[in-house]
Amino acid sequence: FDPTLPVVGFVGRLTRDKGLHVLAESLSLLADRGDHMQLLVVGGIDDPTGAHAVEELESTGATVKVTGYRSDPENVYPLMDILCLPSLREGFANVSLEAAASGIPIVGSDATGVRDGIVDGSTGVTVPAGDPTALAHALHELALDRDSARRMGVAGRERAVQDFSRPVVQQRYAEALERYVADRFATT
């Protein structure tokens, strides 16, 4: 990678639902304006739409590195300046917590699951799902404003530790289970 250009990362299954075609169009829009970025794609090709998405990404003019599936994504987050999650639909995106724990700001769609992992304006930026122009704008702004990106990364890490560390999550599960049992078996 060129150390003078920002590295946008994507971690996940490579399939159309992940919005990779939206990311490809965004990168093309940025390149047309002379705004070049590099893309690190971590994930296995899930179906034929994933292979097509990789072709689309590679045709944008951006430097694209596809690693394939990795069991150690924590080792690639430090290579990223921004994590991009352009998914069109999603369960809760665990990669947003992994990136946040690594201090990486996130640009993601407002699709349920993705938006739940981002505090818009604090730990990252959300954009309308399927909107390549808005995605390009958010990537451009965050890549240019390194101070904001750094603040968002710090805020994301603090949130990941405070709200999603193993002891916190285990305690919340235990409390929820206790409430359920108390409600279910309460004598009236």
C-alpha cells in the first residue's frame, strides 16, 4: 500500500447483501474527482455475487487487496484508517465492535445491525443504505479530517470496552435471565 493514501477496510462475507457494489461505485466517484483511496478487503467469497463484487471493486482504479477469509481479523484492523460497512441488510455487525476495539472509525450504512454498532458523529458516520454518493462523501470527509477520525476511533474503543467487554455482556445476560425467571415464576 501507498503510505500517503488512506486505507479503507471491509471485513465480512463477500456477497451482494454486504453492499460491495455500493462501495465500488463510491470508490469510482472518488477516483473521478481525483480522490484516491486504497481498499483492504478481508473475507471469503460467499457466492457468485461476491466474485462479481471483487471484480467491480478492482475496476474502480483504487488499489484493492483481497485477503480472503482470515481467522485473525484483529491483525488487519491496524492496517486500516477507516472501516467501511456498506451493508444493505445485516444482523448486529460484530466487525464494528472489533474495529472499534482497535480504535478504527467506521463509515457504515444506516441498515439495522450496522447502525447499531455506530454512534453517528461519535464513533463513526452512518449514511443511507445503498447511497454511493453519501458513502463517497463520508469516506472523503473522514479521510481528510484525521483529527476527527482519531477522535472517533478513541470514542469507539471506549464504547467497545465500556458497553461490550465480556464481563459487561455476561453481567447483562445474567441480569436479563434473572428478571425473566423472576417474572416467569413470580407468585401472585
